[in-house]
Amino acid sequence: MIKKTPVTLSGEVECDEVYIAAGHKGHPDAVLRAGRSGRRRPLQGARGRGTLASEKPPVFVMIQRSGEVVIRMMENVRQTSIQPIIQATIAPDTQVYTDEYAIYNRLPQWG
């Protein structure tokens, strides 16, 4: 269920990011309009983490165990971009589980 109202996550929360490759693979109508033949294999994605500008937009996900889910598509995933979302969504003193990506290093300082 999609909710537009603000949600506060508490208890145990997991945070992670995923990068979705944008493109037309599997869309024969778009290939036909472009005037080319279809690819036999998908394009190889660029190395590293994606951004909205590189057509590999990051999606930031926060999941409260046995509870709510918050999903945000972002322009990029950096400490400066996730800090306001985390502070507005996750209650202070919540146990947060993440991977070892450096953007999460300041979580204890953020509350």
C-alpha cells in the first residue's frame, strides 16, 4: 500500500540502497521507433555506484522489521542526501542495520 503521509520507523530498521538500470531492454516498440535492430545482449552497466544522471538511479530503502517500508528514489546516495531522510523517518535510539558502505558511518552522530 502506498502512503503519502510521513512514517516514523522505530525498533529495528534495515537501510540499504539499490541501483536500477534504466533502459529499453525488452521493449520492442521502443527499439522499432528508434530505427534499429534489437540487442542480443543487454548493455553492460558502468562500474561504480549509479546516479540519476547516469541512468542508473539509486533507490534508498528503509524497512522496519515486521512493520513499515519507506522507499525513496534519489538523485545520488551520499551522506548529505540521506541524512535528512534518515532523521525525518527513523526515531532516535532506533537500532539500525546497514551494510558497510561509508555513507552510514555517521549514523550514531545523527541520532
